[in-house]
Amino acid sequence: MAPFIWIIDEEWPDYGVEKGMLEALYPDCVIRYSKYDYQKDLETYASLADVIMAQIYTRITSDVIKKLLKCKGIAIYGGGYDRVDIKAAREMGISVTNVSDYCKEDVADYVMAGILHFNKKILNYSHCMNKGIWGAQAVQSPVRRIQGSALLIIGLGRIGRVVAVKGKGLGMKVLAYDPYVDAKTMAQLGVEKTSWATGLNCADFISINAILNEETLGMIKYEDFLIMKRSAYLINSARGKIIVEQDLVKAIKEGLISGALVDVIENEPPAMNEDIFRHDNIIVTPHISYISQESYADLKTRTVENAVSMLEGRRPKDLVN
């Protein structure tokens, strides 16, 4: 019998890659699409779906999983799978996959772009031009040169290691906080292992690249901002809930750090009335750090490959449960 593939997503403008790959393998396959509010479709598709391909924003609870009577796997478009009850899925014999490192270059480039933005503040000088200010008088206070400044990476995994390489390429002193990576391994990467407090205290730039789990949930709180440099900048391209969002807002209001760039926030997609959007010294981008032509192609291809492996009873390369 031809497989029934259920795609739940609101991100992609088209599914040409997925459709082409799936129909090449299963010419008679049935592909159905739903948006994040898929409850109406659940009653129809839950008992039919052989595999689900879902965007990271899709919430798949244990109650939903119990209705997936034929499903062999849930393939997530991206690294994050915290909205899927992976334990309940395993209890039902349903595998769950993600795509973990498809965008490591792109996210690391985003971090570097943030560092360069905060350092040179190029866009900020338009108001000087409008006022006819030219030359050194346009610079209220000179910034510290990027070369020799300290970059703290929180989470030295796949993405964090690429951030380290790029940071070193800019001549930065690279520190890392990661309890699961030893000092010898870090030294081989040209990175200095640091304690939590020491790293936060001496960093000029802080890049969050940790995964979200019980250990990292809310790990950056108000008291952590108190020990950071007032000149420091924070960049979060990992998960919004790693930071206590209201504590970040409070820290920015009080001038505990100079600014923040976040590509992820506590609640996504946002209602757009969140307090984090109301502060000039917090730049929020709409979760786009991972996007490039190459990452899109890799993400779609690997998600389909994971789905096919689960359909055919093989252990998928990116199994998370």
C-alpha cells in the first residue's frame, strides 16, 4: 500500500523538494498538508499517517501521539524537537528525528554578524549624517577593537565549535563554558575552558549555542547579568527559553549590559506585543539565523531521508528517541 505522508508546517512557500523525492520513491504516495492549528485534520489524518514531517513549531503532545495508530516516525524540520513528546512517541513505537547540524555555518555567520554590528554600529551613524556631523565627532566613545576582545561561547557543540573557529579568525580570545567538553578537547580547538562566573565576568561578547533541556532552561537569570561587563553584548541564536526573558529586559533597562541580539525568544511564534520588542538595545530577528540556500536544501533533503528511513523500518541517522 502506498504510504500516507502528513506534512505540518507554515514556513515553506512550497514543497517541491519533498514532493519530488517522495514521489520518486513512492509514485502512488499520498501527501497531505496542515498548518500548526491542525486539530481539524487530526481526526482525519491521525489514523492514516505512516509518517509525519513537522516544522519545529509544531506541538505534538502525548494525546496527539496516542491517535497515531499507523505512524512509524515523526521527522522534524530542524534541530529543535522540544515540542514533541518523544517519550510518548517511543512508548507508541514511533521514532522521532531532527536535523542537527545542517545550519552550523549559517548560525555561526549570524553570530559573527552580530559581533561586527555591535562593534562598528554602522547603521547608527545615519543620524549623524542627517545632522551634518562628519569625522571623529560622530563617535561618542570609541569601541574596543574586535581583535583581542573576549568571546564566551555557552555550549561548545557543533555550532559552538564553528563559532569558535570564526571568532579566532577575527583574532578574538575564545572562551567556552560547557560541562560536557573537557579542557583538553577545548585546547585542541584553541579554546579556553572557563567556569560560569569567570566566563560571564570577562566576556565582551557572549554567544549562546547550547541546546534547550532541563539543565539549560532559564540558565541565564538576572543575577548572571549582574556579573557581566556593562560593555558586554549577548547574542542568542539557540533557544529563547535558555534566557529568562524578563530578566534580560530588566538588565537592558538597568544598563547592566550594552545590548543583545536574539534570533529566538521565549514564545514562538510571538504575539508581537511582548516586552522584548520594546527596547532599542535589544535587536530581535524572526528566527532566521539558520537560513541560506544551502541550509534550506540540506534541511529538506535530510528530513525526507529521515522520513523514508522510518517508513522502511531502518534506523534513521538523526534518531533522537
